[in-house]
Amino acid sequence: MSETIIGIDLGTTNSEVAVLENDRPIVIGDGPNNIVPSYVGIADDGGILVGEAAKNQYALYPERTVKSIKRRMGSDERVVLDGKEYSPQEISAVILKRLKGMAEQRLGDAVSKAVITVPAYFNDAQRQATREAGEIAGLEVVRIINEPTAAALAYEVEHRVRQNVLVYDLGGGTFDVSVVRIEEDVVEVVASHGNNHLGGDDFDQRIIDHIVKALHDQHDVDARSQQQTMARITRAAEQAKCVLSDHPFAKIEEEYLFERSGNPVHLDLELSREDYEAMIEPYVTETLDAVHIALKGAELTVSDIDQILLVGGATRTPLVRRRLEEEFVRQPRGEVDPDLGVAIGAAIQAGISAGVSVSTCLVDITPYTFGTAALGEVGGIPTHEMFVPVIRKNSPIPVTKSELFYTSYDGQQEVDVRIYQGEDPIASNNIEIGNFRVEGLSDVEEGNPVLLRLSLDLNGVLHVTATEKRTGLEKSIKIDNSLARIGEEGIEAAKERIGVLFDGAWSTDEGSETGDSEAQQGIVQARALIEKAERLLNNASPEDKEDLVDLIESVNDAIASQNMDALKTTTAELADIIYYMEN
Ligand code: AMP
């Protein structure tokens, strides 16, 4: 049996190690999520601390703790730790040694070889320093690979078809975006750009500022003067941030945060996703500016990108996904755990280097979107049938997400909750898989918030709960088989919708008399067609692909400009090419 080569993501904030087990990549760790924070410290008794323990002591003993050493790799800087000097390679080696040890424990065997990932922009000196760190840790670095390349491996991007892939990597302290060209097993990073000081930590900082200000306003105290208090606030802020990725608001509660004039001060705040998103929007815009610089460097435009892969823990932020989707008019892929994707890719590369066959590392994901109907606008037209996705397709399962909805008139004491599966912006064009009524809501003005929570488990059971926020009044239903039953019905419904286009319903001669509901219908049908066209892209010949991409763009332009004549012509052309490709 050949010797196992381990795959390592040596990150600025966190590091991970993965190996192939029964030819499948698995990430190894001893924490709750297999992540080792990239911190090294010296404990009270002089012993060495790595990972979570070192991170925990950072706020209290910064002089005895080192973080973000990756930023100094390749430089001649020395790091002072508890009075002694170390090179960046030596500090990185401590982290690598810990990862190596974890792998050995899991495998029950010694490990001496590794594939280590580095950012695409790392120069020779930085790559060499990474190799040296490996050697110091007792690892022969058989290959150094670029992080975006590892991500493409983890996402199992199809290699036979030429593709342009955008890898968007937003970690704790760094942001990197790379344009990767994949063709015939060659993965080439064509351009990359980023910001070494932008990431989830900045999002935390905005929440920390918000908390400090609230404490000042409510209790007239300056929390910044107290290190231990700030350590607790920092943790609470990061937790709230993670909650806000899945839920519309987060409670930030810390008992006995500190004492003031002999009285305990508690922290009790609620932060809405809306307010949080307003805080972090400038950072997200900054990342998109960098995306455009990378695209320019690759001499490509938004429509040349075939896939967007999400990497880095902070890409769980819904605003990040939404802004990317708006910009590229396609959903970014996030089904591989964004914290672990690079390590998984490194393990796959390790397997390839060792000549081991690698099975797919497919995760369980929901192939459908689940959501509800609400008042809103579709294509600029008001409707009570707007489909609001709660769990988006391709989310890894199990998954729980919630969204807030509001009553729409004064004294509304009942709401009908309808749950749909599908992708259509109009709820009734999707498949209704369950409904229930919540009665006995408070007799108050319109805008009474009701929280809708959807939990999808591995068996395809969807638990739905609606809760009146002010009273906690709750009603739930359980929908069995939410994934299975959809199959045939969903395909039939989709066929019907697409069928309308082929049945010539569009070749009307009403000229400019197109009514609003027809316009709305036209947009819905065009979107369904675009989705279908996007699915066909992967297996299309280069010529067809080019035509498809151009037409998708034209249809999108027509939707955006609300030009119904152009929409008719371009959708008919798109329908033609789809018809031709399918027959
Ligand atoms: P990485 O460096 O890739 O491990 O990413 C770490 C960053 O991701 C940290 O800032 C984390 O707080 C952030 N992160 C982890 N989970 C989530 C989440 N659910 N929502 C938003 N950010 C997250």
C-alpha cells in the first residue's frame, strides 16, 4: 500500500487537514467542525498551545500568542513570542505539526508527505517558505497547489469541457478572487486579485462597534477599556454574525458583562439582518470591485464566467451570495463546506499525486428550493403570489433557515402559510407541498412580524414552523418526502411551462397591447427558459454554448429593460435553440 499523502489548507485564520479514506476525502479534526484556528501561543506553564486553545488566550495574552502568521511568510521578519524570536516558517511549522499529528492519530500510521495549498498570488519566496515550514514539521511537501485550483477540485468541476470558473474566497481576514480556466485536465489560474485585510473579521468588527455603542448609550460605559469584556463582546459578535446567515435577526445576550458602581451590567440586544447588511454592504461592494479587476485581468466579462465557486467561511453570508447572483445573473455554488473546500481539494490532489483513484466527495444537498408566497413585486408588478425562497436549492442538508414576514393589515389575526417547492418567482407556478393557517395572532397594527422557519433533514422531511415574534404563538407542520414526491410532478409542471413556449402562445399578434399579466407571464417563462438553457450549457458544443450564452444575455437584457418586444424575439430564439439541442 502506498504511503498516505495528506492535504493541508494552511490558512490565515484557520487551517484544516484532509485525507482520503476509502478513496473519499474527509477532513480530520478534534474540534466541533474540524477547523484548527491558525494561532500559536505559549501557555502559563511554558507549554506550547496551537489552535483553539491559543485563540482563546489571544485576547488576554497577545504578547504570548501569534495569529495570521501566513501574512508574514516569505519575509525576513522575526516573531517575538514570550520573549523569544521565531521565523514565520517556524510558527507555521507548529501548526503543520499539529495537523500532521491529527492525521496520524486518525490513520493510526506515521505520515511524512503532504500537499499544501497557497494563495494564487503567493510569490516564489512565499511558496519556498511554505515548503520550509513543511520540512521543519517533518513533512515532505510533494506539491504546493493554488487554493482556487484546490477549490475547483473539491467542487469536481467538469474537466472535459472548457470552462471559466470564478473562485470567490472570503475568509476571516483575507479576500481572494481568481479566474480559473479549466480545459482537458489543465487548471490554470488566469488572473487573481484580492485584499489581504478584508474578511469576516471586518464584519465582526462592525457588530462589535454596534454593541460598544449600545452599551455606551444604555449604560454610559466604555467597554473598550476592559480587555476581558471586549473578548466576550468579540465572541458574541461573531456568533451573532453566524446566526444572521440563517435567520433574520439575532439576539445578543451576555449576562454580567461587567460591574458598574457595584451593579452588574447585562448585554441584551437584538440585531436584524437588515441593519447588519447595511453595516457590511461597503465591504461586499469592495469584494465585487476586486472581482471586476480580476475579470479585467483575465480579459473576460461577467457573461464569460460559467461557474462561481464559493470558498471561505464568510461566503455563508447571504448578502455576499445575493450580490454575486445579481452581478452574474447566476447562483454561485456553495454546496461544498466553504471552510473545508480547499483542504478537500488538497486531499484530492494528494490522492492524484499518490496514484490513488478518488471517488466523488458529493455532499447531500437539496436539489430544490423551498419557500412561501408573500406580497411583493415580480418583474415590477405587484402580486400576492411572490415566491420567497427560504431554503435555496443546492444547500447542504440538514439545513435550517428562517425568514420574517409581516401581517399586511391592521387587526390581521390569521395568516395562511403555503409552502412551495420550485424556482419560479411566482409561487403558484411552483408545487405547493403543504399549507396551514395560524390563528389567534395579536390584534395589532399591520407589520406584526411572524417568523417562518424551515428545517430540512437528511430523509427529506421538511419541518415548518410559524411563530408570532411578539408572543411566541407557534404552529408547525411536518411534510414528509418533500424531496421525493417532487420528482415527477415537478418535471411535469416544468414541462408544461416550457411547453407553452413551443405551443406558439408567444406568436401572438397583439403588438404593443401586451397587458401587464402577460408581460409578467412572459418574464416568468423567459426565466424558466434561461434556467433550462443554463442546465444545457455544460454539455453544449462550443458553438451552441456561445449562442446560448449570447441569447441568455439578450433575454436578461430584455427583462431588465422591460422591453417586451425584444423579450418575445429573444425568448423565441432561445426556445428554438433549446428545442434544436434537445431533439
Ligand atoms: P475561513 O478563514 O475560511 O475559515 O473563514 C473564517 C470566517 O468565516 C470567520 O470570519 C468566521 O466568522 C466566518 N464564518 C464562519 N461561519 C459563518 C457563518 N455561518 N456566517 C458568516 N460567517 C461565517
